Amino acid sequence: METIGFIGLGTVGGVVAANILKAGCALTVHDVRTEAMKPLIDVGAESAASPADVARRCRIVFTSLPGPVEVAQVALGSSGIVHGVRDGSLYVDLSSTDPDLIRQIAGEFHRHGARVMDAPLIIGKRGLAAKSVQILASGGEEDFREIKPVLDGFSEPVIYAGALGNGTAIKLAHNLVRRGIGLAIGEGMVLGAKAGADPELLWNCMHWGLDAQLHQLRKNFSEIVFQGRYEAPAGFGIGLARKDVGLATELGRRLSVPMPIAALVEQAMIQAINRGWSAQGTLSLFRLQEEAAGIAVRKP
């Protein structure tokens, strides 16, 4: 049985790695936090000393990391994956990152005979642990066919999004819409399409994720907005959400896509962070509009 490498065991990566292990794959893991590796090591995973060590020991390596800075360091840094790959290696990044970065990484890896895919996640109604995850895998078609059995072990559905970077482009477009429901849909569709994604495929993927968001909003509006309970810390706070929206607006600038709604959403997030709300959930942005309008939207 081939051993799979996995780097980045945070909120998303830890659950994905656990599902890969449950699916019957042997697993070698690495994280900068030793304590993040322990739950997986306790159930049979092996630990590695560095990203390069993972790549030397495993032909297939996944990463799940916070953003582009971390992806670049883990992939190309002094102890990065690139220093352990060989002919036939396959690197799959699950992170929310940048399509140009993943293409740059692919160029470096190709010099060593290694291949690269981006496969960002859209999480569905039932959550990561239940494998309610849509994978937007992009790269070579043969590479996709090779890796799909592993992706099936932690996600459903698995979608092939085409050329390298398209999956990331769709994910950024989806995240933009998720932070600015309604008027931002048009901006997200244009952004994803101009980045190279098939428009119908983009909309189908976006709609799938929006359904999950609307399901959560039904609950959160009742419990948070209607009750005015904005202060509770959230797992995915405004600070992290602002990073995702920033990636989308940066991509739009490079592609000359007008994105006025995205700019407004990003500015609202910066305003909220300056108010000290970085750890609060994104529904706290609703409070900015309440204050500007001089009304509190509360359930009678």
C-alpha cells in the first residue's frame, strides 16, 4: 500500500488527513506544531521531520495551509517539498491560495520530474468529518485520474476543474461570494470565468457551496443577528475571511475585472478589524450596517 504524505494539520487539514487514514491509506504527516501530529500518530500515522522529509518518503504529498505565504514556504523553502520530490512525485495543494503561485510552484517541480495539482475545498452541509466536501481538482487529466481514488476517501463530490489553477480560481470566486452574498455573485462569476474556468462548471460549483452557506445563515441569523449576540469568538473569524476576500480582489486586479462590491466588502472587514472584531464571526459585519442605518435588526 502506497503511503500518502500530508503537511498542515490545522482545522481543515487535521480532519482531511484523518479521513485519508480512515479510508485505508498509510499516512506520513508533518506540522510545525508537534501537538497537531499526535492524534494521527496515535492511530497509526508516521511523523516526518520536514516537508522535504515527507516528499522523500512519499511519492504523493498533500498540503493544507493557511495561505499563499505558507504554501510558498512549504513548497519551495529551504526544507520545502521541492527538495524531496523525484520523477513521478505528485504534489496536491488543498489550500486557499493563488493560481499564479501554484503555477509558479509547478514550474519549479517540473524541473525535478514532479507534477502539481491544486484541489481547494468547498465544505458542504454535513461538514468535513462526514466527507461533505467538494473538491475542485485542477491540473493534468492523467494526474487527476491517478489521485481521484485518494480524493474520494475524504470528499464527495470530486470535480475536475481543468487546467492548473482553475480550481483555485473557482474557490476564490466562491469565497468572494460567500463573504458578500447577493450583488457579489456577478463579480464572482466574471472573475472565475476570466481566470479560465468554464462558466457552467463555475456556477454549479458555486451554487453547491452557497447552499451550505444559506443553510448555516438560517440558523445564525436567528441565534446571532436577531438576538444581537455578535461578540462570541468564531472558528472562522473576520480576520481570516478578510484574507480570502483580499486574494480574490488581487486576482481581479491582475485580470482587469471590475470588482466594486468586493472592494466594499474588503473595506467593511478592515473597518471591523480596526474595531477589534477580528476573532468574531463574519455576521458581525452586519452590525456595521445596522449602526450606519441607525436600526437594530432584532426578532420581536
